[in-house]
Amino acid sequence: MAGTILITGAGSGFGKEVALRLAAGGHDVIAGVEIIAQVSPVRAEARERGVTLRVEKLDVTDPGDPARALDWDVEVLLNNAGVAEGGSTVDIPAARLRRQFEVNVIGPVLLTQPLAKRMAERGSGRIVFMSSVAGLTVDPFTGAYAASKHAVEAFADALDQELAEFGVTVATINPGPFLTGFNDTMFETWKEWRDDPAGRLFDYERLAFPHEQYDPEPVYATTVRVLLGEDRRYRHLLPEEMEPQARDQVAAQWDRELNDGRRPALVQKAHDIVPATPVRQD
């Protein structure tokens, strides 16, 4: 058994499903959810699936919540909590930019610090970051989200080097475009902005997430294997068929020239695509 596994952001999406699957396997899982209103629904779903799952309110931006986690004897940590702010870098309000980094970067790192020290004292432990392909590449209108995931990549890489001698391993999960609703709602966050729409450079009613999206099953299955130590790789870009494309995009930055003044293809696609478009399965 892997010991106590703590998963943040387990009120929905990847985190919730991974928590339920691990619990179904008989593992000791703590599902951390952002708000108290998520506790009962997640517990109810666990009962419906016939599994024992401990659910705790754990907002990574609330100093009191991570402090309680020190009493949980965590041996495996999945930093999964995250939000995605869509919009052009020139339009996103300051408060929304700050929240993007508080939830995706600062909160998880501050939660990790004391738990990692406990793992180091014990001489064993596993820390996994739910990063993104956006931690390696970037698309238009996802700059804030991608910047936060690039920061996650930096912290994860540093931690992996710093904790190696203490018996603690670090890994990242890097999902591409998966059809969970997360990507599409990223392109609706503008509805909560408290700015003057007349001052925006773009009309966000006309834009959508510029990619067809995959079924999320590979993320669930891979994350479970990584958390249980059954997969020893450091990085896991999913779906695997996207890895060559991501490698090419990263390598192309070395020879990249200034833009030629024309609208890039992905900006045009954001105008043209229908939200929640699935990848065609031939």
C-alpha cells in the first residue's frame, strides 16, 4: 500500500475521479476540496460507488487549511487544485492574475513545504504535481494559466533535485486538452471580470478554447499508477500521441522569429471552433 494519499482539488474533475479510484483499490485517501459545500456531494458519490473516502475541506489559499494537513501523516501528495483564467494578457484584470498564481502556484508550494519536510524526515515520500502541457507550451488566450503551470514545472524540477537524497520522489502529470469542462470554462471567466468591457482588446463572446478535446480516461489511469509508484517516469504528457508535437513546439522556440503581423492560426481557430468539440475518433 502507498500509505496516506492526499489529493487537493478533489471536489471535481481529475482529482475527484482519481481519489475515488484509489479508494476503490483499498488505499487510504484524503480528498481535499476547496469549499465546505463540496464535502457532502463527494462523500455521497463515494457511498454510491461503495468505497471509503475521507473528504476534508482544503483550500490551498487558506493558511488554516494546509496547517491542518500536517496532522494527516501524508505519504503521497497530489497537488491537483487549480483554476484557469482565460483571456488575453492585455485584458485580464489584476485581481484575476493574482488569483491564478495564488491557487496554482503559491498555495500548492506552501502546502508542499511542511509535508515535504515530514517526508524527508521519514526518508520516503512522493509528491506529484498536476501540471499541464501548458507548462511546456502556450496557446493564445491561455497566457496566465500557462504561466502558472510553467512556474509549477520549475518548482517541481527544483524539488526533485533537492529532495532526492532524502528518499522523496517528484513527478508531473501534463494533460493536454481533455473534455472535462475545465478548458471551456476557462474561456468564460471573463464574465466575472469587474472591468469596463469597452476597454478590452478582444470580444470574448466570440472566442472559445482552440482545440478539439480528448476523453480523460488516460489521465485517470496514469495518475493512479504514478501515485502508487507503479510508473517511475518524471514527466507524463497525455495523451501520449501529443508528445511529439509538444517536443517540436518546445524545440522550435530556438529558431523562432518575430511575428509577421498576420493573425496566427490558433487565434483564428479560437474564433471559429465550437466549444467542447471532441477529437474525432476514426
